[in-house]
Amino acid sequence: MTTLITRKEIVEAKRIIGSELAKIQKTFCREEVLQAYKDVNEEHLFWEKFDCIKNEEKDYSIFNKIISLDHSNIDTFANKLTEKLTELFKAINVTELIIICHLKVDFFGNRDNNYRPLKKAYKTLEKIVSDITFKEAFEIDIDSLKDFVEILFWTTRCDPSVAEYIFVFDKDEQIQFNICKYGNLHLTQYNKEQLTDGKLKELGWTIIEGEEFDNFTESGKIKGRQIKV
């Protein structure tokens, strides 16, 4: 099941999510960008993106890791990632998830990019939101994970115009991750480290200690990735 929900509802109910969005929005809030908006009398559009910047920041322990599946077949990657994420969630009793961008920006990006997997991902997203634009958030259960893994993987990989960070939190605010363009997961755990290195390796994940690299090409060139000009 998938429910469309406002960002305001999420951050009012979820204190860690609200705090995390406030922290990252403060790092992205740059005076020179704000001034550029002011110069064309569009300051209000700038602040619309930074909807959580005044949220209260909370104190809690944070444990960060970058993890990988070491799966190099891009055609089967999303299915494999869904399978392994489902196992991971079951290991910590997670059944419901929240998907939200770091800024209030559109989940839809460059619709002129005709790369087939990206077009398919956007068509799936259109069906979910019954629209061609969406700037709020999603609450989903594990049964809906497959569609969102496909959407997040292909949009993040191929469309630089979407949000730089699209976060997936569990509803109880134990963990959060985002998928990067290389197919790796940037994982954060809150308050206690349930998914230790040993547990993750037992579940079939690899811990990345050094520099990240693309899982699907030797050259590092990402097929289908286009910057909109």
C-alpha cells in the first residue's frame, strides 16, 4: 500500500526526520543563491524549497555506513536490491517506510530524457501520484518497495535534475538510506547500531571503506544520464 502524505505532516509527527531535514537544508542554504532569487523577485520560491530549515534539531546518536551488493548486472539490479532490502528490513522488524526529499522539490525531473528505464520509472511514478508533478512524501509498506526501488534507482542514476538526496526512513525512525548513482546505499542508523558490519555481511552486503565506484561499468560512464540545459 502507498499513501501520499504532505511533508508538513511527516515532520510534525516524526522528530528525527524533521531534525535531519533541518540539518541538511541548513547546509544547502547558500546566501549567493538566495540573492540570485531576490534579484528576480522570486525569494518566495527559494524558501519554498527550504520548508524544514526552522525545524528543531534533536540530539541522538548516528551511525553511518556505505554498503553495496556487489551486483554488476544492471538489468536485474533493482529486483536484487528489493530482495536484499526486504531481508534487511525483516531483520530489524521494519514493515513501513517514508520516502521524502531533502528539499521540497519535484520527484519528477527531466522528462525529455528518453532513456527507456528512466521513462518507465517516471511512468510508474505518474500512476502512483496520478499526476506529472509531486513535491510531498510517500508512506509505503514493504509490498510496495519494488516499484519505489525501480523509481529511485533509475531517477537518481540517470536524472541529475531530481533531488540530490531522496531519503527512505523507516516509520519508527531507526534507519535511513538513500541510493546513490552508483547503486550503493548510504545508510544511517539512529540511537543504536542494529545493523553492524557483521550483521550486514551476514545479510549479503559489502561495506565500502574507501572511494565509491560504479557497480555496472568499468569506465564509470553512466548510460542514459543527461544534464538538462
